[in-house]
Amino acid sequence: MPRQLDDYRLLGRSGLRVSPLCLGTMTFGVGAGAWGSSDEEAAQMVDSYIDRGGNFIDTANFYGQMGQSEVVLGKLLKGRRDPIVISTKYSLSTRPGDPNAAGNHRKTMVRSVEDSLRRMGTDYIDLLYLHMWDYRTPVDEILRAFDDLVRSGKVLYTALSDTPAWQAARMQAIADLRGWTQFCALQISYSLTERTVEHELIPMAQEMGMGVCPWSPLGGGVLSGKYSKADLSAEIDTSSRKGQNVMTGRLSEKNLNIAEVVGQVAQEIGRSSAQVAIAWLLSKPSVCSPVLGVRTMAQLEDNLGALDVELSAEHIVRLDEASHIAPIFPDYVLKGPAVGMMSGGVKVEQRL
């Protein structure tokens, strides 16, 4: 269990060293309010994170108004950019109405990188994510475009976000066979309220050498304890954070039941619910660096406190049981009676 932001971890099957908690900047560049941070708050959070040894900051060309998250981040890192590992993303539309200003293809990838470099005032991107799978672009086009950008020096490492496991595994295998740049990270939604990724995405990432960087480690804030069951029957403002959580299913009776157990554990060990939820993620061997989606200094201070949390084996079992997901095919067959049929009734130990 890491204790400090400078207890660095290798990112997947790469030599890149990153902090065990990543500072997310989706709240930057949208103005102060229910969703966003003021520029002053953003500066305080970046300063505090870096002063404590943090070196991993995540953004995207889509965050903020017209890419303003990257603009704000670039200004805040001026004069101290090189020690920081900046991850950004491409894929989402930056010019509505232009079919080639979105998607996973080469044109939008190259254009997005050039725009991100300009906005952040830097000449290279440490880690470039494909933001979301578009179900359109041939994988060899994506892989070769990524590799060309790495060979040009404009991008150092490549990664995937929100991509089906079978496509991610397929691309990683093709890149390996063709000697192209392989992905070193996978950014996906993963938390106590979103464990379905454990079916395919998590084991795929472990097998294929991708470090998992979970986004929304607090399940849209549900695991922080800020909501109650009374919020389920309240009038919903669809533009609010709560309204978005209800519409997406994050704010549900099931997830509130999980949050209740998180709160019980937090009370027992004298910690906040958010710290317990993040500490549970950090206990998972597949997880490299959860992305903190904080808006204020108070939230950042609280989230960073997860590095000091010691969860007992009993606490982890309680959290696992409260958030249990049912097995799916073929796991419930292959890990059931079929085990005996495949081993001939003898014990076979696997050592990696």
C-alpha cells in the first residue's frame, strides 16, 4: 500500500513512473460552480498535488469549454512541465457538424494532438489515450497512427479508455506482432459501485500489460456518502450532478446500500467514506493510479488521505461482499465443475 504520492509505480508494462493517485482535471476550465473549479482553485490543487510529490495529471481535449482544461493546465505547469506526466485524450467531437473532428481515425488523432500541444504550450504528450471506442475505425489505422506519433516524438506512450476488452486485447496483440507501440494503460470506470469491469477488462489488462487507471473511483460521488435514499424520490434537475447520476443509474438503491457499508467501515476506522472507497481500489493488484475527479481543495485533501488508510482483510471482505457481482458465462462454467474435468481431479499449481 503506497503511503505518499512519491511512492511511484510503473505504469503497466512500461518503465514510466507515476504517482499512485492521479489528479484529474475535468473540472478545470468550466468556471466555478456545481461542476467546475475556479482557476484559483485549480491552481491551488495543482500546487498542492505537485508539492506532495505527485507527478501524474490527467486531462482531455474535450474537457472544459473548447479544450479549456488543457489551456488552464498548460498555464499552471509553465516552468515545471518536464517532471510531470501529462495524459490527455482524443476521440470526442471538438467541432460539432464536422464528421472528421471526432472518432478514432488518423485525421482526428493527429489534429487533436497538434491542438493539445498548442493549448498546453508543450512539445510532447507523455500519455495519449483513445478516449472512447467509435465502432468505426479499423484497428490497424489506429495502431499505426499511434506508432507514427510516438516515432515523431510528439507522444511518448499510448493508452486506451472506454474500449471493449476484446478489441483492446486484439490491438495489443497486433501491435506486439508488428513491432508497433503497445498500450501501457487502460482508463475505465472502476469502483465499488462499478465492478462489472472485473469480468473481462481487468483480467485483460493484467494479461496484456496495461496498468488500470480507474476514473470515477467514487461512483459519481455516491460512495462519498453525500446522497441518501431520500434523493431517489426527490425532484430531479437533469442538469445537476445528482440528476445525471440518477439518469445514468449511478444513484440507485443498490449503490446506496453499498455506500452505507462503506460509511460503516469508515466510521469504524475513523476515516471518510471517500478515503475508504479509494483505499479499496488501491488494494487491487491490477490498479495502478485512480484518477481523482476533485473540484475543490477540501475534496483533494480528503481524497489524498486514502494513501494513509489501512483496510483490514475483514473490511475488504465486507466491502467485496456488499458490492458483489454475479459471475457471467463462461466464468461460472470454467471456474465451476469444469475445473475438475480439466485437471483430472489432481491439484495443478500455476506459477508465473
